[in-house]
Amino acid sequence: MTNLRITSVFRRSYQPYLYLLPSVIFLILFTYWPVVYSLGLSLFRQSVISPVPVFAGFGNYRDAFQADIFWTVVKNTLVFVVGTIPVTMVIALMMAVLLNENLGWLRNVYRVALFYPTMIPMAAAAMLGVWLFNPGIGLINYYLARLGVPARQWLYSMDWALPAIMITAIWKNFGYFMIIFLAGLQSISNELYESADMEGAGFFQKLWFITLPLLGPTSMFVVVVGIITSFQVFDLVYVMTQGGPADRTNVMVYYIYQYAFRFWNIGRAAALTVLFLVALIGFIVILVRSMERKVHYEV
């Protein structure tokens, strides 16, 4: 009897951890271990020229900071992040607010139409972007010409290549954020809007004083996901511009890819990976701490 009681207590205490064990093992093998391994590689010089790892301490980090192109890549990455996230969120929120209205059977049609770009593979969306921004046969220049605007060499221009990639990213991602905002909107009680209507509040007053405050947790989640997605942009750059022209569209992940799989400088690539991870985590922590004080949770 005592043995059965001990076995029962053991099961209640440790059985949940046994269920979590496969996920923990997967997380350690494919998330934490690669980070630790990259940190170790970043302390050695290893490339095609010197395949045998040579301890260099923080030499790879010093070389990265001293390279002019590194700061160009950092600037491009920040411009991409700051330029895409707010615009994507605004468009997604506007579409979610509109779809949250009673549109009958049209609401489901619009949901599918607006969410469809999210389901397209990123490489396919990049190829579509290459066609749209083609200077000769692209639809963008075609309609600009009809409006009397001069055609632009979008993906070949040092000024317009990065904005073209940003426009493609916004089109690709806003549907996903729209669905998240729509779920957040549907969790807000209709009684609040009915009370506001009784007080004579208009659409924008309800949006500003009810919808936006109560969407705080949702907005914070969208911002975090948006930052991670924007920092990790690679497919669009790889397919549309290859980082050109003159590294004007070279971003951090593509820069790491170049050092790892084109220049075969493993040590520098590992150092850049560590710097990228630290910057990403720091960016998210600072932003979340600054936002969480303004987030309102519905009771």
C-alpha cells in the first residue's frame, strides 16, 4: 500500500515533466546548443584560408566593428525594421477594424483575400515583387506612367531598392497581423461600445478611447513578432537584389549568410550571429518594457 502511494505521488510530481521532456530536448538541441556553439566559434578564426581553428579572442568582433560595410548593414536593417513595422501595423489594424464590422457574407471573402498573401511562400512573394518592380514590364511602372510619374529603376536604384523590398514585405505580412488584431477586436465586449453609443461617442472616439487601449496586449504581441520577422528578413533580399546595388539592401541575416557560405569565414559569421542575437533581444526587451506600462488589460 505504501509503495502504491509513493508511486502515485511520484507520478503526480514528475509526470508533467516527462510530457515536457521531448520539447525540452528539441529546444536544447536546435535552439540553445546552436547559440552556445556559435558563441564558441566566434572566438576562433576559421576560414577556407585557415581551416584549422585558431583562437582569436574577441578579434572577430573587433574586425566586424571596424568594417565600414558592417555599419551600412546595421543602418539598412534598422531602416527596414522601423520602416515596415509601423506601416504594417497601421494597415493591419485598419483592415481588422473594417472586417470587424457586420459585412455579412462579404466579411469571409475579404478575410480570405486579405490573408492570402500571408499563405504565399516568401520566395514566391519575392519573385512576384521582382516582376512588379521590373523597370520594363512591371505593373508598378506601368501604372505610374499612366499617372504621369516617371518610371524608376526600382531594384537597380541605390535609393529605391530597399523601399521596394519594404513594400513587398508589408504586402506579404500585413494579413497575418490583421488576423491577430481581428482576434483581439472580437475579444472586446460589445457592452463598452453600446455604452459609448449611448453617450454619443463617434467612431474615432470609440477607436481612440476603447479599441486602442484594450488592444494593448495584442499590439505588444504584434510588435514583438514584427521585430523578430523584420530582423530576420532574408528571402526577399536574396531573391530580389542579392544585397545590391552597392550593399544598399544588404541586411544583417544576408550579411551573415555571405560570410558563412560565400566567403567561408566561419569565425566572423559566428561573431556576427552573436551580435545579431544580442541586438535583437536587447531591442525587444527595451521596446516591451517601454510599452508594458501603457498596456491596459480588460478585467
